[in-house]
Amino acid sequence: MSRLTTIKDAEDFVRGCTFMATGGGGEPKDGMAKLQEALQERNELVFTPDSKVRDDEWTVCLVLMGTISPKPTPPGMMLKKGFRTLQLEAMNYLEERSGVSIRAVVAPELGGEATSGAVAAAAMAGTMIIDGDYAGRAVPELSQATPCLHGRSMWPIATVDKFGNRIFIEDCSSNEMAERIGKFLSVASFGLVGQAGFLCKGKEMKRALIPGTLSRCLEIGRLIRRAREEKKDAVEEVVKALEGWFLFEGQVSNKKWEDRDGYTWGEHTITGIGRSSGHEFKIWFKNENHMSWLDGQPYVTSPDLLNVVDRKTGEPLTNMGIAKGQKVAIVGLKSPEVYRKQAGIDVFGPRHFGFDVDYRPIEELV
């Protein structure tokens, strides 16, 4: 079993989660702060294989719902004192309302804050941290998570915001509506809310889980750090280790974004340098990166992964952290197999995001 025992471990883990988040997944520094607090309490955070959960034990998914762009708190709005993490408060509220005892926590996705917050909340609550997640990357819509592909409903959902407001969704018309309600609750709360949902027994959890992803993130973070320490090209090293593709290197020449309906929408334009000189790469994102164009032609798309990293250090970048003028590299990875089936493409391919483009696997394009 993998575990975090030191601050360096936590930093490596957050780095790896941020890499797999394809530009979304929350702020790494906030995730790191939560892990530090959890480590001070527990000394070590252990990632437990799903096989350790009995089929009849209750599990829950802990979510940070909302936009990745910063939102200032308006004057006069009082923050709730005594909160530790929004995800922990949401889990406590779900247990209170549903009357069950939760044995294990599953991360909804991979992201610097989203995953770390779920891990920290599980540690603080003394529940098992499952080594896996429900996406294998970051996703903008919770209705794209793997339990939904297996016919599982998100509700009941417990929602808590930083002001202490608590909302319980007992029933809903669809997973898409549950996602919409959650996003608009985050809009009302000026950014993010904590949610606890996908309350299910161990047998159902194992069916939907993408296993081993937390351990993999820890390994990716270590790989990038060690490559830097050994004066190697961190981007090349991570591409080789993950059997990915070095798609482009360049300088960010244009950046535009907006916060709308609880998501961050935007585009990055990257002008080629080095091996990519004379070419242009564009990325479109809805929280995470989903569409790309090489010299104006559609290129790699979701569900495959488009990861933007600092060209020199290999440090993964969130879409809010990318700056105009920065030199970056773009790394492509294959998506989890579940999203390459038609049901996955339907909820995660280009047409889902409104583009008249068919999904083509990255290995056919590059």
C-alpha cells in the first residue's frame, strides 16, 4: 500500500494529481495545505486497495464542486468558524441525514485540490482512503464520473459551503440535473462547495472504480521532481514513463477566460518554439482541457488527456496558473478505457462540449 508520511511525499502527490488534472482539479497550494493538516494529525496517510472494503460496507465520494477561477468573498459575508474542510463537513452531514456509517472515501477525480481534499477529509474522519478514483483524470461535470456510466445515481447529496449553509438533495430527476444544481449552489456560494455523494456499498464502488490512481499520482510527482534533481528533461522523462506523447512546445501568446454557470471557460494559444517552431497550438477548456487544434485543424480531444506543463521544470500547470509569455510543453495521454467506449464518448467527447468534431483516439492522431 502506498502512503504519504512526509511533506515531500505530499508535495509529490499533489504534483502528480495536478499533472493528471489536465488544467483543472482545483488549486494545488490549497490541496497541499489540507494534506499538511491531515499529516500533522495522522502521521501517515495510507492509500488502501479497494479489495480491503467489504461488499456490504458503505463508501462515499467527496467532491469540490464549482469553478476553478478565484472568487472573492463579498464584504459582510461571514465565514463559518470551526470548519476544517468542506468535504469533511459534507461527509458528516451526509452521515447525519442518511443514518449510515461510512467506512471508506473515494476521490471523484484527480486534481491538486480535489483529490487532496478528499484524502485529507478521509484521514481526519478516520475512514479508509481508497487507492483509486471515479475518473482517472479531472472532469468538469460530475455526471461524467464512472458511477454514472454504470447507471448509478449521485444522490443523496449533502452540500456544505464556507458560510455554513447546508443543503441536502434527497432525490433528483437525473445526474445531469444534480450536476447543474450543484454548480449553481457553488455560484451562490461564490466559488466552491463541498459535496458528499455516490453513497454506495463496497460492491458497487469496486465496479465503478479506476483502481491504483492515487499511487500512480504519487509516482508521477516523484518522477518529475527526481528528473529535475538529476538535471534531466522532466517533460521527456514523464512522457517516456507514462507512454505518452510530446505534443508541442511553445510560448503562451494569448489567454482568455470567463467564469460562467459555475465553470471556468477559456482558450490558450501557444506559439511554437524549438521543435514546434513555425506552428501554433490552441487549447479550449471548460475547467479542464478538452479540445485542441494544431495549425487550425482539430487535434487531440477529450476524453484523452491534454496536460500543460512548464517547459523547463516539468511542473504541471492549472489553467488559472498559466501566464501569457510562459514557455510550456503539452503532453498527451490515453484516457481510461471506460471513456473510449461509446457511452464514455457520448458524455466526454467533442460533441458533448458542442463541437462538430468526432473523437479520434490520440494514438491515431499523433
